[in-house]
Amino acid sequence: DRSRGLGDVYKRQIYYRRLRFSAKGGYRMGMHSTYTATHYKDLNIDWQARAVTRHGEDIPLTPQEFALLQVLFDHRGQAVSRGDLLHTAWGYPCIGITRTVDVHIQHLRRKLGLKQEIQTIYRVGYTLS
């Protein structure tokens, strides 16, 4: 028997996390699970066209920001960890601490005017109310 190191345990955790989120799938390919268009607050979100408008005016989002919006919208009211957002929205493995998600969340809040709706859950991640 060979002893299992932390690397083996970490690889196993990543494998199961990927397996769990691949069943939900579609985020990175621009597919949204159940909606074609959605009205949320004063925003109109067209998931297939990957476009967001407010009062008829386009709000430009980067592909990364739009993917984050999709994941948060699908998990409204639930806390989503930074690692899960990294993996589900962009396909990145969660390795260590990164501020990438935090910066993109700040951009989403500012662009969409959702400062109160996208909430930070201390030491966990984010939720969309």
C-alpha cells in the first residue's frame, strides 16, 4: 500500500467537485439551464444572446461577467463559494486564494446596479437575492 498524500486528497476533491458541477453544465458554453430571457429588477437578460439591457440600453458585460451572472442567477438565494464560481462559470480549478472572482463581482455590481442584491457571504462566497 502506498500512503496517500495531501495531493491525492486534493485531486479527489477537485474530481468530485467537477463531477458535481458538470451535471449542471452549460455555463462555459453560454447555455442557460431553463430560461431564454429573464426580467430581473430593471434588467432584461437574454441568456441565448448573452445580452443585458436596462430601459432599452445595452449594458456591456465581458464573457466572464456574464458567466458569473448566470451561475448566481441559477443559484439565487444560495451561497456560492468563490471556488465553485471559478470552476462552474469559467472552468478554472480552485487553487489557493484568488481575488479574480471578487474583482469580477465588483464589476457586475457596478455595471448592473446590483450592489444590494449581490451579497458577500463572509468566508463563503456570494449570493444573489
